[in-house]
Amino acid sequence: YIAQDFVLPALSFWSAVCTSIQPVSECVCFLTSSSSSSSHLPFVSIETRVQIQESVRGKDVFVIQTMSKDVNTSIMEMLIMVYACRTSCARSITGVLPYFPYSKQCKMRKRGSIVTKLIASMMCKAGLTHLITMDLHQKEIQGFFNIPVDNLRASPFLLQYIQEEIPDYRNAVIVAKSPASAKRAQSFAERLRLGIAVIHGEAQDAESDQVDGRHSPPTVKTTGAIHPSMEIPLLIPKEKPPITVVGDVGGRIAIIVDDIIDDVDSFVAAAETLKERGAYKIFVMATHGLLSSEAPRFIEESAIDEVVVTNTIPHELQKLQCPKIKTVDISMILSEAIRRIYNGESMSYLFRNIGVDD
């Protein structure tokens, strides 16, 4: 997206970083030559108080927030910061969230709720006027907001990593660990002019339709309430087929692509399946590296050779625990988005060659 020698001019807006300076936030502030002058102080009762230490009246404010492990605290810090800027008469308030929290809870599940819609409503109510994020779990999440949303893509940086850091990538095949991620794999494969493989038959995960809200009504027949001639037919339950790999991976490099790496069990199982099918090297590439719980240890002990994620989420501790984890910096595209929004320039340059399935 951005030329290597591109230098961003100093901007006169005011930016705030909600939490302690994280690598991606620090890079964005450096590239935009912006200031960060705010603090959040926890009360004894674990409440959060925000103090803006300079005037933001009439200014364009960009609030940068990277999600920590305590995601609920991170959300409240941002909401309070945005509301503080709003009540201080800021002209516009743009939230920069490289990873949007609760994005996986964007569907109704049984008697649950669509939490992503709730978070979006809270941010708009607090005073956010624009949102910059990256690789939403579902692109339809943008419809939950009544403000402009720029959903940037990390795929150009990951594609560049494949071309520069994997010497024999021409002998690779792009793998989708489930049919649900086949479109993303197809997008990578078409840009790299490579083949594609899809793993089918793995255990149902939390994203499956079986836990969707449409199955919430009880399946017990109530013959007294419904006339026999109007009986509603029951849906035949799904059966998990044996694990199969659609596509040839024998003697090839397998590159598994996805948007989020959190619980790595499915990735480890996919790597073992690919090894059994003859893949001699296995890479996992994703935008957001949550890497929760024992993920670093599982990766280190697995057949995966390398895990490549961007720095949308801080994972320095996980890298110390597992040397297989590599990081791709995406701060340049975030800083360019901030510059273009501030100057009123078109954002289409950042979405060149982006398709519907990207």
C-alpha cells in the first residue's frame, strides 16, 4: 500500500492512547508526529477516571486503543476517553481499534445476544464520529454502526511476507482449515497464483449453525398445541464426516490462512492432518493473534513450523514463550488512514484491488 520511502508530514491533530503505549500505537503516533497527552487513573474501587491534560476544543481527536487481555477494561477506557473528548467540545472523534473486541459474537446463539451490536451502540452513544479498524471477523459488522467505518485489510502485508520470507513459496498451497474460511484462502491463492486446499470434516466449532439461535426452540413435540395436519417437520441433525483434505498437499508447503488465532486446537489438528497428507512445511497466517491461554506452548509442541500474525494485538510475551511466532507490522496503513481522514482525502487508495471476499 505505502511506498517504502513515504514520509508522513507532521499533523496538527490531537491523539490519545488509552492504555499504556503498545508497539502499534507507538508506531502510529511516531509516523503521524502526533502528541499523546492524557492519563487514566484507576480508583480504589477499580473504576477508571480519564484526565485530558490539554485542550481539545475544536480539534480532530484520534483515540488509539489496542485490546489488552483485560478486554472489558480496555473497552471502558476507550468509552470514557471518547466521552471526555466529546464533553470537551472536540470537533471530531475517530476511534482507531486495530482489533475490534467481541467481533466473534456477531451472531445470535441460542438465548444469547449479539454483543457486537451492543459494543457498536455504546461507542456511537459515547460520541465516536468515525471508526478505523482492521479485518473485522464479519464484514457485516459495519452495519451495526451509524457512523462511517473503515475496515482496513492486512492481507497485502501478509502476502508480502510470504513472497519475501518463504523462498520456495511457489511450491506452496493455500489451505483453509474449514469450509468457512475457504473464501479467504481463495483470495490469497489467486493473488499468489497458487493452488488451494480445504480441510473438511473437523469437529463443529462455535461458529457453526448448530449453535445458532434458530435452533433455540424446544424440539419436543407438543401434540396438544399443534394440529396433527400442521406438524412442523424437524431438521435432520448434521453428522460430522471423516476428515478429508480437498486438494493436493503432498510434497508442498501448506499455508493455513485465517483472520483470528485464539484457541489454537483447530490449527494444531489441521497441521497434523496436513503432515499426514505429505506437507513438508506448515505455516499459519492470520491478522489478529490473540493466542490465549496455553497457545504458545501448543504451537511450540505442534507440527506447525511458523505462525505469522500482525501487531494489531500485543503479543510480546507469547513470542518469548514460542520462537515460532513472527510479527508483521501494520502501523503504516493505520497512520496513512489517519492522515487521509484528517486531510479529507479519499480512502479508496487503501482499498485498491480489494474484492468482496477479501
